Amino acid sequence: MPLSDIQSRISKEETRVGRTAGSTHLIAVSKVQPLDRVVAVLDQGYRIFGENKVQEAAGKWPDLKSKYDDIELHLIGPLQTNKARQAMGLFDVIHTVDRPKLAKTIARIAQEEGHCPRLMIQVNTGEEDQKAGVLPADVDAFVAECRDLGLPVEGLMCIPPADEEPSLHFALLAKMARRNDLPELSMGMSSDFERAIAQGATYVRVGSAIFGERDYS
Ligand SMILES: *Cc1c(COP(=O)(O)O)cnc(C)c1O
């Protein structure tokens, strides 16, 4: 589906639910996609992209950043502490801060480098064993801990369980963000971004609906 179609679906949903036009940012999730599809979207003038692996992003984006101005890059996948420095140099926003050790590492590197990306905390709203993220019961304490470390935490992010109605998880995430005075909400993907907008998403992460199915073979 062309990017412009996704953008108009976003606008329509903002209007339908009475939100300010343009209050939802679209992250074009380019992971695994062939380079020509990514370049096509850059050539249309689009500049906000998401990747879920530091290594893959490092192999692709430095070159693209040298060719296209004003790219805004979002890390939406898990971050290992030993890749934190590299990620902090490459990404403008990290959505997946999810444990004290990582928060402390980011804070230390931010001190050393004099620079920190904008940050969001990933919440495991479905309390799934295999999924990353802070448990809902631990969110308030972890937000406070990040603030004590001086980290620029702006919002919360979630990936709802595949087999549950995502709106319930989006609503829960919005409630946790509200009570912690966090303005940003990263939630919603190709199959459910309109429902995320209805619950207050400020960043939706859309991959396959823009670029086509990912080929992992
Ligand atoms: C891959 C991915 C997306 C995009 O998924 P689509 O279903 O292709 O839109 C969104 N968020 C995260 C965290 C992802 O890893």
C-alpha cells in the first residue's frame, strides 16, 4: 500500500476520534526490506524510519544518512547493553529501554558522550514470558528510576500479545503513561494502527503495510 494511503488512513482516524491532525507520527519500519523499497520511500521525501536490530541498521543507515538529509531513526527492537553505545550514535529515539542495567548503561554513556537519544520504556502489557518489557506492576518505579538517572524518557511502548484484542493493551499503556506524565505512546502496527490511534498513540510503527511482506528466507 502506498505510504500516502497509510498517511490518509492515519488522518481519517485522527479526525474520527477527535484528535488533533498530525498528532500521530508514522514510523516506516524498514527492517529486512530490500534496499530499493527503502530508497523508494526516501525518494518520496519520507524521513522517519524504524529498525529492530542495531547490527542491521548499522549496515544500512550510515550510508543512507550521508545521501539523504534529516533522517529520523527509531530503534524498536531489544537492545543489549554491549550495543548501547553504537545504538546511541545511530538512533534518534530508542523505544525499548526495559531494565535497570540498560538504563544505567545508557545514562553512563550519555554522560561520556554528552548526548542521549530520546527514550521510551517498553512495557510487557501481556506479561508474556518470551517478550521483552517491564511488567505493568513495575512501570511506575522504573520510570522514576530512569528519571533519577537523568534519562530523557518521553513515553511508553508496547507490542500486544498476538492473540488478544490490542485495544485493551493500548488503553492500559495509555493509562500508565498518563499517570506518569509521559506524553508519547509508541503502539500500533500494520494490522492495528487505527485502533492504537483511537487509544492515543503518538507513534505508530508500520512495516509490511507500507513496504510489503518481509522475506526472511
Ligand atoms: C516489525 C515491527 C513492527 C512492524 O510490523 P508490521 O506488522 O510489519 O507493521 C512494529 N513494531 C515492532 C516492534 C516491530 O518489530
